[in-house]
Amino acid sequence: PATKPMSYAFCKICNITCPNGSMPNHIAGKKHQARLHSASVVTSARNPCFYWAQGKCFKGDACQYAHLGMPGATVASSGDLTPPATMISIPTPARAADPRPFLRGIAILSCKFLLKKRAVEEGTTASKPLLPEKYRDLLKRKRDVNLYIVGGKVVWQFAFNEQVKEAIKTHIRGRQWEPSVGAKGSWTCPLESLPDAIALYEHLGRTPDAQLKQRCSDIIATHGSAAAIDCIKLIIHVDQPCSADVTTIGRAVVSFQYDADLVAALKCLAPPYRSYDATSKEWTIDLLSLPELLHHLNNVGYMPPDNLRSIANVLVKVESMLFIAPGGDTSPQNKVERSPSEEAVVANSGPVLPVTTMANDNPAKVPNRCDNLEQHAQLQAAFKELQQMLRRVPHGDQVAAIDRSDCGAEKRRRLTSSQIRYALGEAGYRDSDDELSGSGFDDF
């Protein structure tokens, strides 16, 4: 008689297969129970998901954080789950279908700004830290040492020295090792770090070229008391709104030399409103999140200029018209009156730009459909005011231009007289007859 094929079952906890008849015994076994208990402990030990508590986590089971309770519930200090205040709507289901819409807009108006880091005390220039004495004269009277500019970068040329490498890595911001530069690779740094590079180069016992020092003086004069390496480049792109329920009006592109404090300030924005491009090393944020970003940058020492602060205040007003809080008042005028951002709209010269209440309390923005003709007219007026302010910005003075042309070249080792004679001899030039004339050998 033919035998029936045996069926097997798979245990996901233990990751093994066993016959169906043996599965109850396996589940009741000590090993299965121990693995089941350890799996529950690991799951409960995970930190709660920040976005699940706000109803905005779109990763589902792939999220590495624990999803506790209902979406939108908060975790109390005692560890108990607190139900959400209103269970009528979970914020922004539209965000999952259309993430970061500000990246796809077509800009109709652009404007560049430069944010400089203020000194420690107003009216004074921060003194540069002194370089350690252990690095002094390390490159003095050394061969094949040079500092030059090629391809818009400052290139260091020197024979391998562990202490010199340590000095560059410690005191030059933006430095990196590039194997393709030079014969055997070289250390490079951005042109904005040229003042620091020359200071270290002189401390190491070398004298830079006069043309290179002039280029350094031009960079310092262009940026004033602020260091060029600390400046932030900001480009504002305004898009033409295509519908009444638009969720974005443009974007702002932020670029700077790597600074952990600046990266932390940008990451204070909610992830749906920021994006990083590793190729261009630029951050792109939603234009309506610019007031909040300026607030965080102010905390790390960056004061926006007056025209940029005024533009941010107009963005606060535009945001209050475009979005409403879930279950809140639909009147944008009343919402602005209750918001602390009203102080920023009135006073443009304040030292600190307040963050809008909506950006903090309502990270998931709900579009406010402008069915009212009066609201639509106010929104159009705010758009026109924003465009007029951007057109009035003096484009030539906002972003300081730096001469990025080549200056200097890689030094080549000088040949000795014996090497020169040998090279000329290989080329077919022989001077032995002149040297041997009059030596007495002609008598033979």
C-alpha cells in the first residue's frame, strides 16, 4: 500500500520545522517557552516609536521601535498609555501617499542668502585658538612641501608625517584625504578654510606664497569678522501654487561645511519637512518650515539678516492661512492672534525669531481649503508680498563670491647636477669630448 507523505509545520519562534503531530509537544517544551519569553522581553524593551504616538509612522512592522497602544496615543511618565485627546482623525494620511511634495515644485523665483555666525560677544571678534607648540616647525627645511589651490580646493603637499597629519585633522575643518590628488594622494580642504590652513602652514615653519596670502586676505575681507568656513548658504525657491488646497509653496536649500551642531539643528525639523542629498551635500526643507529652522539656528549662534527675518514672518502668516489644526478653529485670523508668532509679524527687528505654534503643536498639517473668497484674497496678497520682498533683496551682496581659480602648483623635486648630466646623456648629448680635451689622452 502507498504511504501518505508526512506534513510538517514551521515554528517561527524557534525557526525549525517538525511534524504536525509533534508540534503540540514542541510548543509545550521548555526550549520553546524560553525562546518565547525572551522574544517578548526584547519586544517590550524597545523604545516607543515617536511617530506612532503622533499617528505618523508609515513603516508598519518594519519599524525598529515599539508601537504601543493606538496611533496618536501618548506614553505617560508612569509608563501607562494615555488615549489621544481626539480620536476623530489621525493626522495626515495624505502625507504617506505624497511624502515631501516640496521637492517636486517648479521654482518661479529664487533668492540667495548668507548666514554668518556671530561673535561670542557683540562688537568683539572671537580670538582664534593658539596652535599647540608640539606642531611648531615640523615642516621647516623639509623638501617638497607646498600649499596651493587647484580645482577650487586647498592642497597640502608634504612627505608623510604623523604629527602633521594629526595637526591637519584637528585644526582644519572640512579636510579630507583624496588619493587622486598629487602623485601619491594629498590632504585637501575647502577654499573657505584657507585662513586656517595658512595659519597652520606658518606654524609648521613654512612661508606661503604672496599670491596665496593675498587670496586669504580677500576671503577675510569679504566675510568680515565671521569665519568663511562657518557661513551657511541658503537659497529660497518659491513655487507657483497649482490648487487651493496646496500643501507647500516652495523650498529652501541649505548648504554648509559639516558641523554637528548645524546637523542637529536641521534634524529638529520633522522628517517629512526635510531631505538630505548625499551627492550634493545639501539639505532641502519645506519653505514653510524656514521660520522654525531660523529659530534653531539662532540657538547655535546664527542670526538671520533683517530681510530674511521679514520673509520668515510673512511665511508664518502664509502658514496660518494654508493650514489649520485638526479639530481647531478654521479662522486663520483668530489662529494668528492666539499664536506667539504674531509678535514676529509685528516686530521684525527682534533678536530671536519665534517658532510658529503650528509647527510645534501640529507637525501633521491639515490643508485649509480656501472656500471663503476673503481668505483666498488674503492668501493671494500674502503670496504677492512674499514675492515682492524676495525681488527687493540685493542679490549681489547676499552671497560673497570667492575667487576659486588655481593658485600655485605642486612642487617637483629638483634634480642634482649628476642627475641632469645623466638625463642629458640619455637624450643623446655627450660632453665627454669637451671634458677630455687637454687631459693628455689625445697623445695616444
